[in-house]
Amino acid sequence: MLVDVQANMFAPFNPVFESEALLENVQKLLELARASGTQVIFVQNNGKPGEPDETRTEGWMLHSELVIENGDLIVQKHHPDPFTDSELHSTLKKKGIHKLIIAGLQSEYCIDATCRKACELGYGVTLVSDTHSTYPSHEGTAEQIIRRVNAGLGDMISLWAVSEIQA
């Protein structure tokens, strides 16, 4: 499940932390998922008017380097987690999906909320620890926030790094 990997997060004037490495890892994760027959799910945030990810604007679009293939699911969301007010949970149940591999943006917001809600709903969750990112804030550097999210979720989920896979 790739969360909010949308054009606005990679804008040249304000990209997320290590955006190029993130995109490479996302593409590697997609390749691995498709090679193994794993269901690919893109989650797309629908921002309000004037926000960088305002629905149906350039910033709202999934990153242009991500190829959507036949059979991929695209889930629209209006809340930090994609399960609230959407058909995601019922769709996953119908498909018999019980385990989720999660990556994307932003670490301390939608990634954290998605992992927590998925656990609450009984899914086995693996967070790809090197394939989510954010921006620096009053909470610390982006790198500190990412580490804090990984550590904070570590007791309820599995952590895995796509960079651990040999080329």
C-alpha cells in the first residue's frame, strides 16, 4: 500500500526529505510486489481547495514515475488513514487480504495513522522503514521524525527495509 505518493510531495521547491531515494525505493517496492503477485494499492489524499493536493489538480496526481497497472487498486481518502469513510476495509476483506505492507508519505501523519488503524482492524502490518518520508518541523529534522515513527510503531508492526534486498 503506497500512501500519498503524490506530485505535490516531490515539488522542486519543497520536496520531502530524501525525495529521490524515496522514489527509487518506492519503485523497487512496486517491482517486488508485482513480481510476487502482491496486490498493489495506491492511496491518494484529496486535499481541500487551495491545498497542495487539492483534488483534481497537478499536485493531487500520483507521482508521474509511478506506473499504474491493470489490477492495481486506487483508494481515495479524506482523512489521515485510508480506512475511514472509504471502501478499503471491505475491499481488502473481499479479496482475502490480511497483511499489509505500507510505505509513502507523510511519516508522522498518514503513515502513522494508516499503520495504527490497520492494526486496530486486525491486519498484519509491515512498514517499509526506508520507504516513507516527511518534512522537518518543530518536532525535529525529517530524519528524526522518521526514526521516531519507526520506533513508535515497532511494538505493533514489523519493520522491513527495501534497501535490504540485494540488486
